[in-house]
Amino acid sequence: MAQIVGGFEDPSAEVLADAAAAFGLLASSARLHIMWALFQGESDVSHLADRVGVALPAVSQHLTKLKLAGLVGSHREGRRQVYCVGDPDIVTVVRLIVGQLALRAEESLAPMGRLQEVGA
């Protein structure tokens, strides 16, 4: 339950702890890459391992943690376990943060790239 302090509404300690735990789970470039990949479509663990460039057992462990937190879901397709986004809102946050940081990186590289082109 939210509480009002000094006229401002703050989330409860439980909500803040849950949010910190979710951000903690996403404090891994491999997990962010997995979430990014799943945002673009369902996938099995071997495809994710290839795409993320991480060993299959490590991707499986990441998926287990993300699934326990409700960030990733899964279902069976024949003999394959297929993973999907469990919480689209979390992926929206990931997409916004990664996209914004990628844009900033491109902008900081752009002047140097232009200088190199001019000098060539």
C-alpha cells in the first residue's frame, strides 16, 4: 500500500523491494539481451544462446531466474520449451532504456565518424 509523506505519495516498501529485485535481475547484459530478443518474438533456449552469445546452460539459468520473477513465460511446442515475454510492461522499460542508451552512443560517435570521413 502506498503511503503519503509530506503530501507526496510513495510506493510501499514492498513495492520498492520488488522493483529493486526486478532491476537486479536485469543488471546483467546477458539477461537484458535475452529480454530484448524475446521482445522480438518467442524463442527456445538454443536459439537464445546463439543469439546472445552465451553458453546454453548459462542462458537456461538466466531464463529460470527471469521466469521465477514473472518476467519470462514459457510453453511447450512438441519437445521444445519456448520462451516468451512474461510481462510486456517490463520489456517496454528495457526497450526504452536500451534504445535511449544506444541513441546516446550513436550521437557521441557521430561527430568522430564525420571527422574521419572528412579526413579521408
